[in-house]
Amino acid sequence: METKSGKIIKGIGGFYYVQTNDGVVECRARGKFRKDSVVPYVGDNVIISIENDGNGYVVEIEQRKNCFVRPPISNVDKLLIVSALANPSPDSLFIDKMLVNAEIADVEAALCFNKADLSDDAEIWMNTYHNSGYKVFVTSTTENTGIDEVKDFMKNSLTAVCGFSGVGKSSLLNKITNSTDFEVGEISAKLSRGKHTTRHVELIEIADNSFLADTPGFSMLSLPEGLSANELISYFPDLKIHTKSCRFADCNHTSGKFCGVVGAVENGYVSQSRYENYKYLYNSLKDNKEWKK
């Protein structure tokens, strides 16, 4: 029996494909994981054993940096949120919800606004999120602009890429990987969105120690269960900094002339759309808690 260390780059049908220094090994998980209700995830750093008959088994999962259940992926270093500037237009609530999840998981997040050749609104969206403290890229796969900057962002990390179908994500990833591995879906004229083309999570090695994951399901990701409404402000860092100016310690930052966050919005220091999304998510968390009671 031989043991090796590696990273799970794909899991499908009960098989796990582990990237090792000697190549990819097809493995099954040992029964102890099922007994302990532990499921190996793509992104897991693992120890595998290769039996004398050539069969591989995952025998140990190393401690995870973070873990997302839907989609199932672990040890994410960076999150690239892809939106189209047109057809479809950006969804700021989706973006801000994803940024909250990234903050909670201690994942560095960046925004990519694609299809720059179809819109003149790039500067508006760039300013909103750059001023909020996030890296912002503007790309066009048609004009081949902004691709190298995105590649640089992905270096030496496991980067998960998310976005609604139809935003040009697959075309962008094909440019980044210099391949045609990512299936490009047709745009539905009725919905102005593309068909979902990705079926499972898979890591693609784009350079030494650099992986990207096209992650189906992130567009449906909700806020983590257990997150309270009062905790939410901590995951809007551009808003949180202004809470020091609140007069009352129990301020919920959704109204009131003595609220530092409200004052910052009124004075143009905080994005109005970011603040409106904060209030929407705050009330959703609050109402959900009240409903459970």
C-alpha cells in the first residue's frame, strides 16, 4: 500500500479525483467518513492510499480553511463574482449577498463586470464597489480586455467563480484558461439569461498552485443559517466603520438621525445601493427570526 497527499479536484458519482504530484488518482472514500457523516468536498486537501490492486481511497481529510455546502467546495481563498453590465444587468442584491458570504468565510472577494462592450455603465459600478473596498475588474471577452488582470488576481490561490447564467462567465473562463472546456450557453430571449451549463464543481489548474472552480449553485446561495440580523453590519465593512458615530450602542443602523451609518449615506460616504441592500437583508434576517419564534 502506498500513501500520497493531494487535493480533490472533482467529485462525481461517489468517485473523487485527487491531484497529486504524480498525477490524478481516482479514489473512493473510506467507509469511516460515511459512518461519521463526513463528505469529502472538492478543494479538500487529503491523504489517499493506493492499494496493491491499484484502487485508491481517501483516508484522511486535512483541516479545512472554510467550507460551503451548496455548492460543495472547501478551502476557497478567493471569490470572483461575475456580473454582466448588460443582458442581463447587474443584480446588486446578489452581489452584496455574495460579498457577505465571502466576509463570513474569510474569503477575499472581487467583482468582475463583464460585457463592457455592451454598456457605458462600467464606471458607475466600478466606483460603487471600489469605494466599498473591493477589487473591481471590467472585462470584455469580445474585445479581449481585462482578462490578464483577472488572471493575476487568481494567482497562487483557489478561486471560486460565481455568477448568474448569461453573464458570460463560461466565455470568460475559456479566455482565462486558453481553452474551450467551459460550455457556453445560449441566451434566452425571454429571460435574458443563459441556460445553466455547469453541472458539478470541478477545479481547473491554471498555473502552479493556482486553481479556479466554476461553481454551479452559488447563485442560489443564501445567508448562513444562524446569522443574526444584529451581526450583519459586521460583514458590510464599508458600513461598519461608520457605526462608531452612532449615539446608541443598540443601533440597528436602519433608521434614525443619531445613526452614524445613516449619516454616512446622507453625506455620500456610503453607497446608497449598498445601504438599501443591507436594510433588505437585515429585515429578512429579523423577520425570519420572528417567524421561527
